[in-house]
Amino acid sequence: MSLSRRRPLPLLIAGATAAALLLAGCSGGDDDGGDPTPSQSESGGAEVTEGSEGMPQASGQFGESPNFTFPDSAPPEGLQVDVLSEGDGPVVEPNAVVTANYYGIVWGSDTQFDDSYSRGAPSMFGLTQVVQGWTDGIPGHAVGSRLLISIPPDLGYGPQGGNPDAGIGAEDTIVFIIDLVETYNPGDAGQADAEPTPEAADAPVVIDGALGEPVTFTIAEGAAEPTELTVIVLATGTGEPVASQQSVAVAYAFSYWDGSGTGSSWGWDGADPEGPFSAFAGQGTIVDATLDVPVGSRVLVLAPATEQAPASAAVIDVLGTA
């Protein structure tokens, strides 16, 4: 069962430029791929209340599937976040990509509508692609934390009219246990000690930003526009190679060949960071450029012009997989 209702996924690599892929999809996220996560947030900035009264009880420790006991009272108002146990890892930042275990249930129900524990592995998702209750409730907490989150309908599925397939009504408060396993924050990049490849010397872009650091770049003077989709590994990391159907988190910077548009997970020319992008490898998104490439690597994607957009280039750092 999928709970996803996201912005349109990135266009197929075969028919679009890297820039168009990123523009269309970097604020989106994972395709369903049998690994559902909550639907995308349309806005942000909701007030978060922590440690409130009137929350349900949830059994289990970090990494364990919970059982819920709900009070007789109505759900508390607003977005409520209780830290059941505090982790000591990196703190999740806004617009991050997060790997987490989760268990979701409608307030007062005795049956979950979705959980990752039963699938035996955590899920990866971008905080710009989920319900606003996750977008606003998860940042500021450390990896290793176990969170209990109560999400009112206006910050959950209410704006969509509920999710009948999941048994969620338009007026339902939904509750989650979320165990934060990993975060990829907007400032993260690939390995500083990745091994540069010989092909990097001939790349048609001039990169400002060392390995392990955020990147901007310019098209090299006199470089010919690409006439076919080309992937060049600029530096090879030491992680495991990306496999088909894995969730992949990438940091990126892209530019149209004529300089008419740019974008970046790290921020570019004073723009706010867009945050990393995540998707399943092998399903026709920009992360397909990372197939068989080790985690920690940096790759360059060159894409020809189409009727929709000019030729483009994108520098992508492989941050992690799930």
C-alpha cells in the first residue's frame, strides 16, 4: 500500500536534460517502488509543541515496532512532537534527506496504515516531499532519536481530502513513531578523499569546490554542447556501488549550458539550499546516473538540448543509499 501523493516525478533521463530532471524532481522524492512514505508537504513553518500532555503511549525501544495506547481524550491541537529517546548523532536540518524507521496509525485506531518495521528495513525520504507534519516536526532532532509525532489533519492528509486507500479520513489526526537512522543535510557533499579519475581532467566544466565541499561550476570556454546524454565519473568514493532499486541520496548543482538557469542542493549565487534529492535508482530519474557508482563519488551528467530546455550539466555527489 502506498501513501505517496507527490509532485510529478523527474522526467525520464532519456527524454530530458539533467537540469529539467532536477527542476522537476529535486523537491520531490522517492518513487513508490514498494517502499511507501507519507505524501509531500505543500508548505512549511508550522509551530511545533514538544513534550505536550494528552499524547498516546507507545511501547518499544529505538528500532522496535511499537504498540500504541490512546487516551480517552481528543487529540491535542496542533503539531506535537515528543522525544521518547534522544540520539547523539548529527542533527537533522530543514530540507534534509532522512533514513528512518516509522510506524503510522490513525488516532484511536488499533491497526497501522503503514510501517517500515514490517518490511525489515528503514526508508529514505526527503523532508520536502512529505506531509508538513514531518517536514516541520523532524528537523532539530538528532540521529538516533525516537520521536512520537501527532499530526493534525491540516498538516497531514486533510488538504488532500484524506487518503481513503490507507483508511485516513480528511479530519483524522495521524500519529507516528519515527526512529531517525541517518540524515543527509543541505551542506553535505561526497568524500573529501575520493579518488579523482583521469576523465576529470577533460571535463567540459570548471568546478569551484573541492571534493567533500559544496560545488558551483561554469561551462569551460569553447566547450561544445552535448549531443547525447553522458555520465562522467569525476572522482570515485570508497562506499558500496549503487544498485538498482536502492534509494539514493545525492547532493547536486546544475546549470543550463547557456547559463540561463541554475540550481543547487547547496545553494548557488545566494539562493537558499534546496537540500539533497532522493529517488530509487533504475526508475528513470537523475539518480540513474549513479548506478554502479560507489557512495562518496562525484559524477558529471551532460544532457543535450530538448524542445523543453537548453543543454545542461549537473555535478552530483553520491551521499548514501538505503
